[in-house]
Amino acid sequence: MFIQPWDAALDDAEWRAWIADGHDFGVLSVNGPPGRAPVVVPTHFAVDGTCLLVHLARPNPVWKAIEAGPGVTFTVTGDYAFVPGPWRAKPGAPPTEGVPTSYYAAVQFTCRATVIDDPEAKAELLRHQLAHFQPEGDHAPVETGRPPYGRMLTGIRGLRLDVTEVRAKFKYDDHKPVEQRADTARRLTERATGLDSSTAAQQLRRLDRIGPWKT
């Protein structure tokens, strides 16, 4: 993932807060055997310290790929929008000279994958995930000897992804003039399609922290 200096995370706290703010669905990419296309799996995940926790169906082809090489990438994207060219034209230039772009946030984790097959370890992984996704606790106990989860554990395998590197990108034209960035956020809010509103919120958040871009 290419990251311009003005698109980089301002600190680790920025990307950590973004992930914690409901960005818990991403794409697991595994190289697999040489000469084969990478195996790519969209999935929810939960954070456990410096690890990501995932579970997938046992027939998933990702397991053979991980056996061939446990080095994997997990990518999370969000708060994205298409920005038309006229919105990005230089001040004083004709609107048609503006070049369109995409705004988005992305966090890319480089990880080492460990497969979890022990029934109790899988149950603990599910308990951790449910604590994140259903904190109300309105579900049956996740125990190896009790339904409904007990009999389903054989059909899944767990993945512990130990994070070795994080690269974060927040692409919101932070090198553009303050007035232009604020105007683009206004236009996104008014257009209000797709993720326009959350994209505008990210742009304004970065604008408040960065102000005019300085090299």
C-alpha cells in the first residue's frame, strides 16, 4: 500500500481509535503455494491485544494456503467516497481542470497466522468475539459440551493473527488548502450517498488535527 506523507497516520493512536470505532470487518489475504493466486477471505475479526482473532469454516481453502506459508496480510478499509474533479480544482482554475480521486481510510496488518483446532481454545476465541460483537451477552454459553455451540465447534477452525507490522493510510487531501478541504467535506455532507457522511467526518477530524499541511 503506497502512502504519501500527508496520508500517513499521525500516530498509532489514530489508527487504533479508527479500528475500535466499529471497523471490525476486513479481508484476509494469504499467498499460498507458489504459482497459485492468493486466497482472499472477507471476514469479521476481534482484537486481542496485539492479535486479531478470526474463525472460518473448516472447508475454507484458506487453511491449505496458510499451511504453505503462515505470513498473511489483513486489510481493513472504510470511510471511502469518490470525489469529483471539479471539487478538487486549484483555487482560481476552471472546475473542469480538477482531477477526481478516491478518499478512504485503510489499515493493513502484516501477521503471522496460527491455526487453532483445540475445542476449548476455539470456544474461548468465540467467547472473545461474542464479547465484542454481542456485549449484551444475549446468547447461549459457548461451551464445548453444550448446544448450540458445542456441536458446531467441529465445523470451524480458529485463527490467531499475531501482528508484526501495521501500515495505516488516511487519504483525505490533507495537502490541499484548509478552505478547499472544508468545502469538500461540506459537499460530501450535502451529497450524502454511501459513506459520504463518515468520509466527511474523517476529513474534518484530520483537518482539525493537521490544519495547513507542512512538510
